[in-house]
Amino acid sequence: PALRAYVEDLLTTFGRDPRILAWDLYNEPQAKDASVALLTDAFAWARQVAPSQPLTACWYGSLLSDLTSVHFYVSPEREPGEATRLLESARSFARPLLATEALGRPNHGELREILPLFAAHRIGWYLWELMIGVDQTRYQWPGSPPVAEDVVFQGLLYPNGTPYSVDEEMKRLPDLLVLLVLAVPASGVASAHAGPPPNMTLVVVGSDGRSVTIEPEPAVLAVLFYAPHSVYDVQPRPASPRGGYVRIYPLGSEGFPAIPGRFYPVSGALCFDWNQARTPRSCGRLGRPQRLVGTSRRVALFHGLATTLAVLYPGGTENLFAALELAFDRYETARPAPRPAGCLAFHATWYGPRAAQRPRQICVSHRGVYARGHLYPAGLSIWRLARDSH
């Protein structure tokens, strides 16, 4: 109650203040029940106050947000593939992009690298500090490789007004100002691009292990990406999850998994939730997705609980959980194969009616997911998600 009162009081007091650009409600929430519950509550409290500024929370809060908050500690020159993956992941939410954390000299992106990238993708951004030494983010992260003492992690100006680097930093400040004008106009919210994120597909999976990949229709995207102040700002009508269902997996570039869901053909309900082990709590519809309806007739419907990944060691994000559930949900695509060289091992615990049939020892490689002498196809992004978890 005290936290709710604090949030509501703060947003009520400053909810129309033109000095406030946006409200970042939760810093880097984790994929844990308590964290997700608090994140959901925080957005509900804020929506009740209805401030004029957009709401956001980095990564796990992206589907609830009015704009996608990105923490960009990547060097586009040293890790071009990782920089691309990060951007594609952020763009998959179809929201305006704002890098709320960026710059980490010398190994996690320098201003001369990230400003052109942000300009090309119309991403607004700001730094932890303008003045070097204000909150000590000039120092490297613990465990970082040793660097020279005069290398500053963040910050642009020393307290006496001297720029950290005239050649590499200060000449680009006009670009920074232009970016902020382009990305976040006076209304506080940038206009999101129309249509689905590029390269997005929807994998429809039945209880018989068969799957069909289709292009997501507007009626699906309208529920998946609904958010006030975005291109998908029409609130879906509530719908009841009745009858059997198919599992649906929205995938971005290189098979990067967004939030999974269910489609109930009888009622037309679309239900998206990271936690697929429970009965859907919130479902909606906005028009009838005819292509999805037709595809649902080509596979066997699920009834009751789905089989989901309960525990993964050494761990992983919700995106990795979704990618692994998809791989084993469409088991009809698996083919006999030797264990791929260099794959990353995981121990999995499953929950649901087919838990006993799911493998406990799995291995993720560039080629897909390996288990029990079979290779299950998966996009390249699952390899990067697995690598980040090891």
C-alpha cells in the first residue's frame, strides 16, 4: 500500500509537468513471479492516474510500455551482431525507441559509434550523467578488463567545463539534440512506425506437434501490441478463452521470440502471456483473424494445460524459455542428428501433461536445439540467448 501511494502521489503531482519526458517505472525487472507481479501492479497504478507523459520499463516491461526503453551497452564496432540483435529485439515491440542507458567507454560502446547508429534507427537517448564525477559512473563496472586511469566510462564534461574528448564527443552533440527532437517531440511520444515489425512471423502450433508459419494479421497485432499512444492504440474487446486452442509464437528477425500466446477459434480470443502454464487471465479480440482461423483447422487443438518449461539451469530469459517451448512443441519437425559441436548444455524441468516426454538434458547450438539424438529447428537468435545465459 505504501509503495502504491508513493507512485500515485508522484504521478498525480507531476503527471502534467512539461519538464518530465517520460516515467521509467521499473529498472530492469527480472523474469521472476514477484518481479513481474510488481511490474504489472506499477503499470496499473500509473494507468489509473493517467499522466500525460508516456510510461516505460526496460525490456520485460516493453509490452506494457508506451515506448520501448533500451539499455544499450554494446560496441557496434566490436560486436556488430550483438548490436543488431539488440536493436531488432527492441523494434519487435513496435514502439518508439528511447535508449535510457547507453555509452560505456571503451568496451561497451563509445559516443562516436552509437550516435550514428541511433540516428540511422531514429532512437532517442540520454546518459546517466553529463558532468563526469556526479554519481561516479566514470568508473568501470566491477570485473571489467583493466583500462587506463584516464578512461572515463560515462560522462561528457569535467566539472571545470572541459570536454572529455573534443574530437570524438563534443562535435557530435548537435546530432544528439537532433535525435531527441526526432525521437521525442513536444507531445512526449514519438509516432510509432505503421505495420508489423520487419520480418515478423507467427508460428501456429497444435497438440499433435505440427506447426504452420504465417504472416501475422492486423487483428493479431492489434492485441499483441496494444498500447495507448502507439500505432496500436485501439483497445481490444475482452474475450473469453472457450473451447480448444492453438499455441502461437510471434517471432522476429532470426527467430527472436516475443511474448507467446494462445488462440481460441471458438471465441476468437487471443491471449498473450509469458506464463503459459496458467489459465489465461487477460484475453482480447479486435476483428477476426481469418488466416489464423483457417490455420487453426490444420492442426489439432490443445485442451487443458499446455506443457511448459518450469526451470532451466543455468538460467535464461523469458525469450529463451519461449524459444525452447516452441522447439519442443513442434516436435514433428525434429530430425535424427549427432550432437552438434560446441553446443551449450542446459538442464530443463518441465510442467504439464507431456512433461515426462520432454527431455531434461538439452543442448543449444547455431543449428537448433539438440536432445536425445534429435535436432529441433530454431532460429539463430536462440543460440545468442543461450550464450548470454551461460
